[in-house]
Amino acid sequence: MVGSLVVTAGYGIGIVLMSEIWQLVVVGCVVGAGMGLAYGAMPALIVAAVPVSETAAANSLNTLIRTLGTSFSSAVVGVVLTQMTTGFAGRALPSENGFRRVLAIGAGAAALCCALAAFLPRQRPAPSQRAHRPSRPRQQRQPRNAWHTASTRLSCIRLRREDAMPRRRRGCRLHSN
């Protein structure tokens, strides 16, 4: 949502700031930062909104729709700029008002995205129709570490040396003969 607000602000500033090159650079940086925020946050929003089993399909759909949206918006920009031209040295060039209109359309689309993002669910839905299998309680085991293993082996060796009779202790793999 923050990303779309930044994009809206960038396009809105671009409508006003078009007279110098540095202004266009600032507008481009603001819009680029907003796009990065929006595109970076979108997979996280999608993962939070769909069941775990459908995250891959939902992210793929996001990529497809984003590609289609980019193609559609490029076509709209082309149509607007070819319809709003000005003559320069015998050639038709896009006019400044055409660029302003394109920026206004972009700001409106970004504001619409911000409004739609406000309605996205915030938590993952509960798993539906998931078979619940009661889990068996696990047996508590003593933690095994290097000291425990070494001390068990040493006690087995001591037993073998001390007693001539075969004896087996719990966890002892060595047998005396």
C-alpha cells in the first residue's frame, strides 16, 4: 500500500514538475522507489492471503497479471501520446499535455491500487477441509551429546576389564568374552 502511495505521489509531482531535466529525474526516482516497494511487497501480501498449497499458483498469477498490465498500460500510453501531438519542424511529436495526461492516468491507477490494497485480507485463511490426524506423544529421550557417548563407552570398557564375566549395560555395544 505504501508503494502505491509513493507511485501516486511521484506521478502527481510529475504532472507539475516537467520543465527541467532534474525535475524529471526526481519524478523518475520517486516513481521507481514506489514501484520497488509495491512489487517487493506484493508476493508477501499474496502469501499471507492464500492457503499454503496455493502460494505458487497465486504468485504465478501475480506475475502474469503484472506482465499483462505492463503491456496494456504501454498500449494506453502509446495511444494517448499519438493522439496528443504537436508539430515541430514538420514532424508530429507528443505534446507536454499528452505527457501530463499519461502521468494523471498513472496516478489514478496507482491510487486505485492503493484503495484495492486496503481491502486485502491481513491473515492467512484457516486450512479448509484438512484432515486432522491426532499426533502421538513423542517419547522423551535423553539428549545425546559427545560427553554422554564418550562416558557410556568408557564405562563399557571398564566393565570389560574389571569383570571376566560377560555383562551388558544399557547402551553398551561392546561385549566382553
